[in-house]
Amino acid sequence: MVVWAARLLCCSRLRPASVRKLSRTFNPMDAQKDPPPPPPDPAQAQAAPLSPDTGSESGLLPGETVVREGKAAILFPSANEVFYNPVQEFNRDLTCAVITEFARDVLAQRGVKVEVPGEREPVVVSLSDEQTDEREETNGSEKKKLTETARVGERCERGLRVLEGLAASGLRSVRFGLEVPGLRSVTANDFSAKAAALIARNAQHNGVGHLVEASCKDASLLMYEKREKQERFDVIDLDPYGSPSSFIDAAVQAVGEGGLLCVTCTDMAVMAGNSGETCYSKYGSVSIKSKFCHEMALRIILHSLDQRAGVYQRYIQPLLSVSVDFYIRVFVRVFTGQAKVKNSASKQALIYNCVGCGSFHLQRMGRRTSNGKQMKYSAATGPPVGPDCEHCGHRHQLGGPVWAEPIHDREFVQKVLTAVSVNPSRFGTSRRIEGVLSVVTEELEDVPLYYTVDHLSSTIHCNTPPLLQFRSALLHAGHQVSLSHACKNAIKTDAPPKVLWDVMRCWEKMNPVKREKLSLTSPAFKILSTDPSLEACFTVREDANPQSRKKHLTRFQENPQAFWGPKARARAGGGISADLQDKSRKFQNKRKTPDSSELKNVPCKKFKQGSCQYGDKCCYSHDPELLNQNKPE
């Protein structure tokens, strides 16, 4: 018991009161000085029921406003006591859609049929022009007789047990209760007493108090308490402010067999290569700056999830992994199996990325070979590259390990796409969900990472070829090619880097560059000095244009307004956060709008050279003493 308690203290992360999703290490001395507040009393929260008419002011405390999203109407304090970001409506809509399809599959095995309001008889929506087929309620090849119907807002005894570990205002949990059928219970947890009390009020205000239960505990400790098989959750949703790394270990233990784990990461600067050492300390992987950094971030979090699950003889199965706006979101199922865990090493890979031309190669961490009915595991051989890049002669940088297997389950994504397409009025961001998932279904499953056409062109300093012509050239050469939802100009292909540079060499012949201006040590000079080994054909093919592009779906949404991105985190004790525009004026564009009084302390270089034409009107100093002070000794 002592060892178990010490382990909980080491692994726990507490968030200060009134600060949503900000984790810090638990300190026993702090607990003695300022013990955590008790959980809110549901009876007190229900003592004064609020008016269901959210348009009126009845039931609102001073300074509160009503935030509407989906079918929920959330009471939200105007003071920045609880975190809320309207930008992530897409995140919450997508989560509701994914959990609904997950519930449809899981509850079908339990004999429960899921009924979604506004959804007619579902059909499989395909981007191709082929006819659609009816979707059946099946579990593999075995059909289950559905004896019970689960509806939205009703408690289902054989339904899913959901945990939102970092709930803040409870918006996401309330929306689960109002929009996701087949739920047994939703535990909306937050360490802040104010947030927990607000969750209870919002659940009562929206009429889902019988489904949503407010909890005021440390998220990690709560999940550690639910590690027993009969206590585990079917769905765990983690959406922290920043990194979820401190909650991953508890989450992979508290989710049930085959359960769904939903994780959001907003620390993209760390995962995209700005701090590789910090990324390694949090996720066990080194991030590198590259054009494929957004997909690499997805593969880093999947690697971290699989690595932590493997400690407990568990493994993950990714259902959907998306990189949108300023964050990444992954949906994975977690299973238990010692034999399957042995495959974990062969699912991870190191990345060799050339710092000159950007070519990359993957090196698997392990190797597995089939020997009859048995599987043999051995160390991988490598490296796949030499000391210098064979294309430009520059060195390689090493990143990873990352998840090298498919990051989506195309069959499951197609189900989610079907449900959203046949019921577009269900979500406010249905058009964007349909567009993003359509691109996801078109991505090559067995091709990790991608190149960008503009980076290939800038490397050799030539004009950028049209996307369809470049895709057609690869298709004419006999290779597969697709887009990526993570980047608008991305090219995912099974063609080796040599073929890509041959295509670019052929394009450069049609659009020649001034080679006399190229440095002898530049990647462009080395690449263009080699003749192409194939003759690229840039005639546009019909299959080069994907269906999502032909149908003009909302695939890569532009920011609808200024300052579209992460919001300021909640402050301890509340208080209104500074306006983002005022903050931008204060800390940014200093060189564009300098203070003239400060410039008078800087000597004028042109006056020192005798060429300043402004005289007394010059914003820099003409003081001889100041000029002499800056003379080199």
C-alpha cells in the first residue's frame, strides 16, 4: 500500500483552483496548507432549478452569460474563471460524431440499437460515383438481434460510461448527454471547485442531471481509482490546456477493454520541432522542424499512447487522427493482449530527414517475420541512409521514434462520414467535418508523412508546378499518390525521393532556373547537376483530381476571423483576461512602430558616414559623444 500510494503521488498532476486544465506536480506540503475543496453537493445545485428558457435572464448569477453550442446552453461566467474556447466547436462536434458511431458498434454487440434524431435509414456515403449500399447492424460476420433502443437524453443501463477528465464548464459533457445516444453515465470532472459547481448547474439547466455527474477530483487520481476491470470507463476524453502527457499513463489503464480514448494536444510548438528535447521528455520522441511536422505530431502522440499502454500489456488501434487549426486530436481504441504487444517495436520508426533537400527515410525500430504459425521478432537492420544525403550531399537529422502504422481506420471513418452526411443539420460544423473526413478517406494508409510541392520547388529555386500536374506525373510513373488533411499542398506517395527529384528535374527543364546564380554547395546545384533517369509526363490525368476536390468540399478552412486560435487560459481567482488585440499591440510589431524617444539613444550610421540627409529631423541620434562611445577600440 505504501508503494502504491507513493506511485500515485509521483504520477498525479493537480491544477490550481479556477485554472482549467493546467497541471502541476502534487506537493504534499501544499495539500497540508491548502487542502482541495470538497466536491459540490448535487442537492444544492438542484435546489434552485434554472429556467429552461435560456434566452431570459432568470437563473443567471451576476456577470453570467449564456453560451450556445449544439443543443447545449451553457451558463458561463464573464470573469475568466473557467476556460472556454469557441474555436474548438469543430473538435466537440467531431467527438460527438465519433462517440455516436463507437456506441453504435459497441452497443450492437450488447443487443442495443442506437437511434439518432434526424437520421433517416443510413446509407454508406462514398466519394466515388458508385452506387451506395445499405448499412447493416452487424458485429463482424455475426448479426445481433437488437432488443433495446437507446435514444438521446435517456439513460441506457447497457450503455457507455463516459469520463471527461478536464471538463471546465461541462459544455462537452452536457453535449454528450443531449446529442449522443446510448449513454449510461457521464462523469464531468474538474479540480476547480468553481468549475465543478458550474458543471452541476449546467447539467441541471440543460435537463441532463440524470446522465451528467459533476466531480471535483484530480483527473489522474480519479482514473487511477478506476483501474479495476469492472470500474473502467468505456470512453475517456482528455482535452487539457497544453500537453496531455501527465494524464496518459492513468488514461490507458482506466479505459475499458476495447474502449475509446480521445486525446487533444495543443502544445504544437513542442510537437512541431521547436523544442525537440521537451517533446522527448513529455512523449518519448524527438520532434524535428520539417514540412511534415503536423502529421509527425499525430504520430508522436500515437507512439506515446502505445508506449504507455504497452507497459500494462495493452496496445492501441487508431480510429481517427486529425490535425486541424492549432491542435491535434486522436481517437484510439485500447485492447489487452500480450501477444499483440510484441508487435509494438515493429510499429515504431525513426526518421532520417535531410536538412538540405528535405528528403526523409523511415527506420523501423523492430522487425517481425512470419514463421509458419509463429511470429519471429528480431532487431531491425539499418540505417536506410548513408552519412550524407545521396541527392544533395547534406547531413541528416534524426527524429522519432514515431508511430509508423496507419493513423486511421478507413472503415470506421467512412461510418462517421456517412452519419454526418445524411444528417447535416445535426452539427454546426457538419460541412467542415464532411470535408476533412473525405480527405482522410482518400489518404494512402501505408505511407507515413508527406512532401509539399512548394518546398520541392523552393529547394531548386524553380516555379511551383500545378498540383494536378505533379500528381499526374507520379501516376504516369506508376506510383500511388494522395493528398493529406494536415496540409493543403501535401503529397503523400509511395514513390522514393529519387523519383520525386527526377520529376522536379524534368519540370525545371521546362521552367529553367539561372544556374549561374546557384551556390556550388547548395542543394539545388547538386540536384540539378544530375540528369533525370525517367522522363516525366505532366499531362493531367482524370484520377489525379480527388473526389473531395472535385466536389468543392470544405477541406482546408480559412480562419473566419482575426486571432483565430488558442485563447488565454483561465486565471486563478477569475478576472477578465487581457484583450488579444491589446496584447498584440503591446508585445508585437515593435520594429514596425518604434518609440521615437528610444531611437534618439541610437547613433545614426549614415550621419557617421556623412550621408544622412535628414539633419535635425532624423529619428536617430547625431550626438558626437554617442558616436564616439560606439567606436571600436
